[in-house]
Amino acid sequence: MFPRHRLIGFCGLPGAAALGRLGIGDPRARAAEIEKVAHTYAAGREPLPVLELLAVVANATAGPDGRYRSRTPAATIRRFHQLARSRRALLLLNIQPGRAAPLDEVKALRGWLVHPDVGIALDPEWEMGPGEIPGRTFGHTSGQELTAVARWLSRLVERHDLPTKPLVFHQVAPSVLRDEAALRPQPGVALIKSVDGIGSPGLKRATWRRLVSRLPDGVHSGFKLFYEEDAEGGRLMTPKEVLALTPRPEYVMYE
């Protein structure tokens, strides 16, 4: 995957425009759009379009099992997997775990992850502890927990002779990832830290420097842009500005 490719994606969920551009309008139009955007980020690499579909969404209510999350129907995942495959894109299944265990949610998606063009994105901002409710507080994960997910994916890759599988973790603030030094890359898994701050270009650069200054060995960098929220704080950063970041992001995602 790296350094051959640069990943460029949209995230979202059909029928939920507030959750990202992938959920706005016809998914086929969004797939064609991200393909065009991806080429503006090539910079010497092969651009690889990504559809980051919310497969597990955190909720403000407990739900029947008390986990404060809902799972996207298999029919929706299937439709987006077929779309990604038709465009030679990657499908990333994004998990906002609520009070569920992230590894349990990853394992529940095993039937999709055995495909060579499907990976995982974790959103630990939405990982709640006992008594915590999504939307009222920032959640968090740990280096040990991310390593456990990477290790499970690594075994899956080996067992099914799969190509390198991406494992993205979005991070909006230092508190969202605890004990980062315990993070251990695993064979067959590309770990990608996606910096997830909202604001003006200056604020986003500051968040970037704060969160990637001690990037662990073997972890790749990613950067997230928000069409609406970033513009409210000033303007959306251009591809040229994003590619000028150090280190240069290997995954750029738009919400």
C-alpha cells in the first residue's frame, strides 16, 4: 500500500448528510467525485480512492443492548462494497463504538474484512467508558487496544493471504489516544493516524504538529478536512497546502 499509493477519501452514511459527503446525493456521483479529487493529491504516487462508510454509529441513547451504538445494515455495506469495487477503490468501514468494545465491532465485520479491498477506520472520540454518553464527552482509546485490533487483522490477513489491510484511527486531541508508545505495528496491517481537527488552516496546522510530532515508528500519517466546519473557521485548505505538511499525509479524508 505504501509508499506506492496515496489514499484520498470521502466519509459518511446514506441519508445522513451531517455525517459526511459520502452520504449526500447519489453515491455513484460521490465515488466519481472522489476519484477526481484523488488525482489532485498524487504527488508522485498512485492515487487510491477511498469510501469510508460509517458501519457502526454512536448514539445518544442506549438502544436495546445498552451499547449506545447502531450497526449499518448489511445491505448498505454490500451496496457500497460493490460501488467501491466497480471504481477500483477501497472501502473502509468506520466504527464509532459507543460503549461497545471496538474489537468486538471489528470481529462482527469479519465477513467483509476477508475481502482484499476492505479495511477498518476507528473513531475513538466516540468510544465511551461506563457512564459516558456519546456527544457529551470525548471518548478515548489506548495503544494497547489499537495493537489488539491490528493483531487480529494481521492474523486475518495471514490466514486468507490478503494484501495489506489499512487500519485508520482518527484523533482529534491528545487525550483521545492514551499510552501511544504501546502501539505496535503488525505484519500485513498499515496503521494510519488521521489528524481530525476542525478550524482555519492555521489551527489545523497547529493540531497536526501537536499530534504527529512523535509519530511512532511504522505508523503512517493521515489528515481530515471538513467541507463545512473548516470553511466556517476561515476556508478549506487546498491540496497544495495539505501536501506541504510534514510529514506529507498518506491518507487525506474529507467529511
